[in-house]
Amino acid sequence: MKAVRTVVFWCHLFVGVVAASIVVIMSATGVLLTYQRQMTAWADTRGLDAGAPSPTALRLGADSLLAKVQASTGIAPTSILVRSDANAPVEVQLGREKKVFVSAYTGAVLGEGSPAMRDFFRVVTAWHRTVGATGERRPMGRSITGIANLGFFFIVLSGLFLWWPRTWTRARLRNIALFRRGTAGKARDFNWHNTIGLWSFLPLVAIVGSGVVMSYSWANALVYRVMGEQPPQAQQQAPRAEGAGGARGGRGGNGNGGARAAGPAGGRGEGRAERARGGADAAPVVALTVDSAIALGAATMAEWRGISIQLPSPSAKTLTASLDGGTGGQPQLRGSLVIDRATATVSKWEPFSTQTPGRRLRSILRFAHTGEVLGLTGQTIAGLVSLGSVLLAWTGVALALRRLWSWGRRRGRVSAPVRTPGKPELETAA
């Protein structure tokens, strides 16, 4: 057992020293990304007066609102996100890049969000996922963060093995499980490293483990196989479509509350497929309006907080409404509604509970990586654990350097010539 512990210790130390700098980068950027969704939403809507202009004012229908936006901007809307909050603006996507915030009561464009905040998080996310690499270097950056993330996962698991006391006594447990005052140097680093590692263990397993899943196709496939399912081929080939790749690399939400991210392949994907065929199929007789789709969504999920609709092409036969009853990063509170455009009836309702176990676990892991699966509490825990990871890396490297320094000093004492009192030291030949 002692030999095994020794091997694990040296592997733990070696991997920790090698991966420390990348782990620090991923963890530090993870701290900055802790409340990305909330900060982006705040910056986008700060100063916007989206409330009712009078106590008797009524909200515009979605179809009328979209028509007003197109008339004022000259750009055809591609998606709309409506919130249940009466004072929240409606988000309308124009093309691929532009998004505007619109008054639900007048249809007036109130603003385009905060480019500065979005640019800040774009840079932080790039460092988090690819160590700042851009362009042709992005794959290399992703490989670096993926390897570091895998190494960090080993460090987390082996750390608990090394922490586990050989003999359980109250004093010994207190020394490695609680912060001790009045310590300095090696004793302080050892105490901090053990205590932070212990209390961060379970969150780190979820955060770093899910990062591995989003970094490697084999890990992504393993999630489904563990649940007794065959992994989807597309996800095996491109697990990074979610933007993962680091100690908190699953981040990078769109800042719209997440309802839009919940949509399956039905809405935008189907519209693209129809356009790719050049509109060969005759456009269906459409009885469904956007207002009707929103009403069907609200009736399907009583506790909805956001309904997002990707506006289909004229020839698309169905429309998909993505419903969100959470904070935007809680897949267990999401659902997808597919509606037949010709009959304005529900073709398919897919809440979280109807998904396969493998797909549910995969969705949970995606947002366990950021802590969002548990809402604001989970995000806070994830942020604190990311901060703790910075200290883990720092104290770990400090302990390794102290060990190397002590080893060097011992070697120096052993190799130093031994002097005999009263006898001159012999000179060595040049």
C-alpha cells in the first residue's frame, strides 16, 4: 500500500506541476465567468425602460411587434424571445449578428445590448477554452486545455486518495480538514492545499469531469454507454459544438436566458434544410401565427419564464418553440414544443423528463460544468471552487518547489567535502 501511495504521490506532483499554469488560467477565467449570464443580461437591459407606458397599456402581439421591428430596422427578424416578466423587453434577433431589445408595448427598439460586456466575456471565454488562441491556432489551444483538464481530473481524484488519513484521529483529521491559524511557509501551504482540496472535491469532480466530457469524444460517448445507450454519432464527432474545453469551458451562454439554446433540430435546422432544397416543396397553407405558437407554449408549460421561437422559412411545415422555466442553464426546467404550421396543433412536446437517460445526464453535465444546473447557488459554488483551484495550483507548486529545494540542500550537504580538524583540505586537480 505504501508503494502504491508513493507512486500516486509522484504522479500527482508531476501532473500538478506540468498542468499548473493552464489550470490557473482556466480557473481564473472560470471565476470571471461565474455570473456571465446575469452580468450580460444586466448590461444589455440597463437603462432600458421596457415597462408599460401607462397602467392600462396592453402588450402587442408578437406578429405585430415583429412587423414593427422589421419596418424600423429594414432587417427581417430571424428569432424572438418573449419573457413572462411584464417589464422585460422582448429580444429579437436580426440576421446572424444583430440583436435588439424591443418594448413589448410599443414595438420600439430600445437598444442593442452592451457590446463592451459581450466583448469582455468573448475574450475571457477564448482564454478559458483555447488559452487565447485564435484562428488556425484554436485547435491547438483546445488540445492544450483538454489535456490540462484531463490532468486536473486525475489530480482531483488522486488528491482524495493522498488526503485519506492512514489512521483516523480527531487531531489528524482537524489538521488536514480545517484551516489553521498562525501557520506560515510549508505548514500553511500544506494546510491550505489539503483543506481546499477536501471541501472542493465533489464540486470539482462535477466541474472538471464534465469538462473532460465536453473535451473528448470518447468521454462524451462514455456518458451514453454508462446509461446503456448508443451515443449519437454527431455528438461523438463534434462534442465541442457546445464551446467546452477547460476547467469551466462549457460556458459562453448567449445571455438571453438560455431559452434559445434549448431548441432541438426542429426549428432552425429544419428551416435550413428546406432552404437548402431551394424551396422545391410548395409552401404550406399556414394557419399558425407567432402569437398562436407563444400561446400554445404558455398553455403547455404553466411556469414558463421564457419562450424562444426560431422563425421558420416559408416552406417549413413545423415551428419549434423552446420553453424555459428556469434561469437559462437548467435543462431539467426546459422543454421543446413542435407545432404543425398548417393546423396550428402540437405535433410533439418534449420536456426533460421524456428524454433518454443518456441525453438527460449529458444535458445535466453540460450545465454542471458552470454550476447553472443548480441555479444561482450552483453558479456561486462553481465560482468559489474555481477560485479555490487557483489556490490549489499555487500551494501545490509551492510545496513542490519547497520539496525540490530541500532535496537540493540535502544533496549539497552529502556531496560537501568532510574536513578533519587540524588537517588542511586537499586541493583537487584542475
